[in-house]
Amino acid sequence: MGMGSVASNQSRLMTLTSRLHDLELRAQQITNTKMINSMGTEAAATKYSDACNAATDSETGMVDETKLRQASSDYDKEMAGFSFAEKLLDLELNQINTEHTAAKTEYDSVKSLISDNTEGSFSLFG
């Protein structure tokens, strides 16, 4: 192979390296968003617990069923939102992992081509 092939392979390797880094960064950002989402579910659970406690009269122990149903409804809506967001994040993360695997395979292939070209070039002089 000529020098043009070596240069184009090296250029491709740099492009793939950049792509791999971009995918790894995005995967990290998604993981961080999932952690924030998890903290939101914890806050929703605390809010629900507080609402349940507020629906119960501390002196009589009587429960205001209307307040309890409202608290439960609010909690269910909030949790459904978190669940939906989590599923979307999981889908995106799976897509990124698939792209990363493909880019890594191509990276390894191009790196091998460069190595083979370099060894071939030096064997001409030896």
C-alpha cells in the first residue's frame, strides 16, 4: 500500500478515537442523569410519606381518605414520569453502547492495518 493509504488510515484512526471519546462522554452523561432521576424518585417517596402523615390526624388517628387518595395519585403520576424517563435513558444508553462496540471494532481493525503497513514499510529496508 502507498503512503496515501497510511495517511488515510491514520486520519481514520484519529476520527474513530474522537468518536469513541464522544460516545463515552455521552454514556457518562446519561449515567449521571439516571442518578439524578433516582434522587428524584427518592424525593417523591419522601413527599408521598409526608402527605400520608399529613392525611392522618395525630390526635384521633383518623385518616382523611380524600387527602390520602390525592397523595397516592400524585405519587403515581410522579413515579410514572420517572419510570418513562428511565426507560428512554436506558434505550439511549443501549444505542450508545452498540455504537461504541462498532466503533471500537473498526478502531481495532484500522489500528491493525496501520501496524501491518508500518511493518511492511520497514521490511522493505531490512
